Amino acid sequence: MSRFTKTHLLLAVALTVSAFGFNTNSADAQDLVNTSGASGVAINGYDPVAFFTDAKPVHGDFKITSKHRGATYFFASEEHKSMFDQNPDKYAPQCGGFCAFGVSVGALFPVDVNTWQVRNDKLYLNLNPAILGMFNKDIDSNVGNAMKNWPGLVKKNAMMKEGSMKK
């Protein structure tokens, strides 16, 4: 895909995403998590541990929860909750649960849980199957770019949220 076409595709995705919107939850400047609605639920209520143990998305139980980085995670079992509580950064999705490819290009996009993948013991989610394909074409470079861009996106969006709260 030419750079020109890729840029236009990303612009189209960004415009589409802005039409649908998504929420963020930020307990402080270090935290930025993609959450659903005012409830602050991460990964649309899916159990983050299940991606590792069951190798598939599994809905969590709203009665079995933990908080991490200001977001609420649901779990399918007490065992999964315990595993998460012992090491939440192992199981929480990378890039705050935002689209990993989006973060690799400096943007925050929502995700489709069906694009999940565990690579090098890290959970990654993406916007849709086409974006997942782009992410996987050069996974090492895209992961590196995402990790490089993430702190700046956290800082920028934490400041934007603080600014909107002051109004």
C-alpha cells in the first residue's frame, strides 16, 4: 500500500471513529484506558485473563470485578480475578485497550474484541480485521512505534481531559 493511500485510509478511519466516539477513563496522568460508557468498564466487559487461558474472548461476570488504572475489569471466574489481581499489567491489554495499530500511528481508536491476539505474552486489540492485517504486516515495528507513542498519547489525553473538567 502506498504511503498516500495508507494516509488516506487512516484519515477515513479517524473520521469514522470520531463519528462513533469512545470513552476514556483517566485516574491520573499515568492512566488512560478505553472504557465503555460512564461505567468505566474495560474491554466491553470481556475477561482479560480468558484471552490467555481460554484462547478466546469470554464475557466476564459483572459480579466478579477488579479495578486497574481507573477502569473496571470483569472476570468469568474468581480464579481469573485472582490471576489478574496478582499481575494486572500482564493481562490488561496493551495501549490501554485502544487499537494497537492506531497507537502505532499516534491515534486512539476503539477496538473490536474479535481482533484480539496475544503476542509475546501481551494482549493486543485493533479497530477491525483490516487494521489488524495492517498491524500484523510489520508487527515488530508497529509494536515498537506503539510503545514509543503511548506515553505522549497518555499525556496529551490526560491534559485534554483535565482541561475539559475545568470548563
